[in-house]
Amino acid sequence: FLTSINTITIPTSLSEALSDSKWKQAMDSEMEALDKNSKWRSVPLPNGKKPVGFKCVYTMKYKDGGSFERYKA
């Protein structure tokens, strides 16, 4: 368990995540899930209002036994 934590680097920025195909796939999977579950919709922004920001948090998911399950964004 500890060995797997030390060998995987969690990105600290979007550019770092996009440079690794595993993290990019994790982000793509999350976006697909949000779209599939209709978690948002695109609407015109009212005058004088600012859009809500978006930030990915990167982590690794583990099974109950401590073995690595998947990358999560």
C-alpha cells in the first residue's frame, strides 16, 4: 500500500494532469458522468453576473483491502 502511494504523483495543476493520460482519462470520465446525470446545463449569463468557477481535485481511490482502484478527478 505505501509503495503505491510513493510511486504515483498527484497533480497540483491542470497542466500537470493533462500531461498524464491516466489523469486526463479520470477527468474525462468525471465530465461524462456529470453530463450523463444532467448535473448542469448551459444557460445565458445574466448581465453583470460572473460565472461560477470550476476546479478539479485529484486523488486516488483504493479498495477496502488497500489496493489501488482508480484515479479520481
